[in-house]
Amino acid sequence: MIHRIMCAFCKGTGKDPFDLLSPISHCLVCTGTGMVQVEDPVIICVYCTGTGKNPLGSRVPCIVCGGKGRNHREGDKKCSQCKGTGKSGDSLPCTGCKGTGKTK
């Protein structure tokens, strides 16, 4: 099942949250609709903590959830490599779970 949820990157405004090009620029995640689609089962993205923004500080969407703030859960077990944080030792996405914090 597909869920339509509010875009985390722009917080549902449909506008670029950083006004990089202009104040009327569309959000690059939801293309201006304020809504995104995520496949069931849905979990909050542990890599960006649901913000949709890259935790490394750049003005780009999260590289794990694509800026949606939510992920499709791949597994039920906490990743043994990152202990469920979704991050490797250098703060990049964990290679064991692809940044989701869960494994099969």
C-alpha cells in the first residue's frame, strides 16, 4: 500500500525551504505539491531523524529517504553494524542497512 504523507523537506509548503533560486521556487522533493508517497510499512528515517534534510549540514535532501522523512521498512531487526542509528562511524549512511537502521 502506498501512503501520501506531508513532505518533510519543505514541511508541506511545496516551496524550496532554503530559497536558493527564488522565494517562489518549488521544493525539489515534492515538486511543489507538499505531499510525497511512501510504500508501506513506513518508518521515520533514522538517518535524518525525519527532517528530510541531509544531517551532514548541506542544503540537500537526506540521501537515505530522499527528503521524505520516512522510509519503507526493509526488515524488523535492529542493524548490528550501526546499532540502529543508520550511520556509520564517519556519519555517512551505514552500509549494512543502507541507513535505515533495520535489517532482515
